[in-house]
Amino acid sequence: MSTTVHLKVNGQAHDVSVEPGTMLIYVLRDNLGLHGPKFGCGLSQCGACTVHLDGKAVHSCVMPVEAAQGHAVTTLEGLGTIDHPDPLQQAFIDEQAVQCGCPIRRSAILLSYRGCRSTRSRCVGSRRQASTGAMAWST
Ligand code: FES
């Protein structure tokens, strides 16, 4: 039995019909076509699925979609575009921040925003990037 969930993602309202308890990452990727959040561990450990919920970094792989109702969800797509990247995305491009080659770069950009500094990252490259230019931009 499906239920309708009302979401605000990257500034746009969406009504999606999903099975109760569906994790937010599946709705973002499968229902809304937003592939910025990646499925990595599925255990709230790697950060590949990171999105912002009211400006706070959360792991969408362990968040039931119902918990996102009434909150503003921001994915990497909500920060900027290829033609007009967010300054923080541009800083990652300028510094060729490829990190460890896994999709954690996406979460590192989201985690680098002000207010998200206390969030731990398991990736050493992410921590290095956060302590250099990209982080300086967010202060
Ligand atoms: S997929 Fe690893 S923390 Fe969500």
C-alpha cells in the first residue's frame, strides 16, 4: 500500500507516491531523477548519500522519506549547474579535488558548507579539502 509524501527538494515541491518507510535516497534518485546522492554503504557510514535537510547534512540512505516532509531538502543539484556552479563547487573544480575517486566528493561539497563542519567524514581527502580553500570559502 503506497502513501503520498509531500517534499520540497532544491526549492521545488513534489508529491510522490511511495511505499511507507522508503528511504529518502531512493525517492530522490528513482522518483525525482536526482543522482547527486549516491548509494554507497547503506549504513550511514560513508557519506556518499549526503543531502541537506534544512541546511544540515544527513545521510539519505537511512532516512525514511516521511521524515523529510516539511523540511527543505537540498541535493548537489540544488547548489549549482554545470554552466553556473556554486562557488564551492567551483573551488573543488579549480583545485581538482578528486579525492579518493569514489563519489564522496559530492558529499564533501555538501559537508563543506557552513554549519556542517562538525560532521565526520571517513575520507582523509575530504578532511584535507575541508581544511583548505574550499572550507575557507564557506566561512
Ligand atoms: S550510503 Fe553510505 S552513508 Fe549513506
